[in-house]
Amino acid sequence: KKLPSFYNLILSNKNFSLLKKLKPEAKWGVMNKALGFRFDYPKDKVFLTQMHQDYTSNLGAKNGLVFISPLSSITKNLGQIKIYPKTHKLGIQKIKISNKKNINETRKYLLADEKKLKKTSFKSIPLKSTDLLVIDFLTLHESSYNFSNKTRITFISRYIDLNCENGLKIFFSDGEQAGNYFSKVHKDMTVY
């Protein structure tokens, strides 16, 4: 994350041209600290990403987009990303805090209506290394199990709309990477 080429990619004119095409009314900014690489290791169940919205852990603004670029093709065996189409229209989801011990803060955040939401149909998305998957900050998604012997690596960058009223109210706070947790910012959306 310290290399200039890393930031050249995130801040490229191509990315901002695409952002403008997708949401022309937005004034786009880059999420500080909410970018980098995700590693999904073979046969790992412990860190498999549960169903979530990116807003929950990254905050910033609810009007945002996530760019996901695989470093190699993601086949079914490698564990494709499960996307729940049109779920961004449901708005910010309530979170319940798990009382399990010995798990980090992120993994304690579960969707309060997860059982109900799991009934929503999903699509497993195969991706080539040249593809770009773009999802809304509020789109529900999760990891699939990696059955292969290879690590699934994806490059992720997040962009927020600086015109978003919700973002302005929370001063475009960075998320958990900066010690700001959903439960502190959205007490009214948190169930214990």
C-alpha cells in the first residue's frame, strides 16, 4: 500500500471516468485506508467473509462504490463472490453484535435480519483477471468457500460520494481501520 503505483491505479483517470458514468451526480472521493488486497486462503473457514454491506465496516458515506479486481481468474472452485442483486435498495441494514468471545470486532457484526436476507436469491460471480466488478456500498455480498489449493487474491478500492448527507453527518469517518465502529456511529441501527 506504500507504493506510488498502487495509488496511481486507484486515482487513475479511467477509474474516475467510470465513476462519473455510473453516477454522474456524485462528487467522488477515495476512502482513506479502505483499499488494498483481500486474501482468501484455500479451505479456510475461519476468515470466510460473512454476508455484509461494505458500509458497515468502512463507513465514510452510504453512497459509495466498491471496485473489485481479481489478480487471477476466479472460478467456482476458487470460491466466487456471492452478490445479492438489488439489495442496496434496502438501505443500511441493522447489525446485531455477536457475544462470542475471541473473535475480532469485525466478525462480531452480524446482520440482524440475516436469516430473512439469506432467502434472497444470489448470484455467484465468475471473474477473469481482466474483469472489474463494481458494487454499491450497500449491496449485500459474501465469500464462497475456496476448494482449491490456490489463494484467491482480489484488489479492492472504495469510492464515496462527497455530496452524501449521511457522509457529511459523520464527517466522512473512516471505518474500523481507524477505530470507528458502526455500533458507535449508528447506535440506533445496532442490536445487542
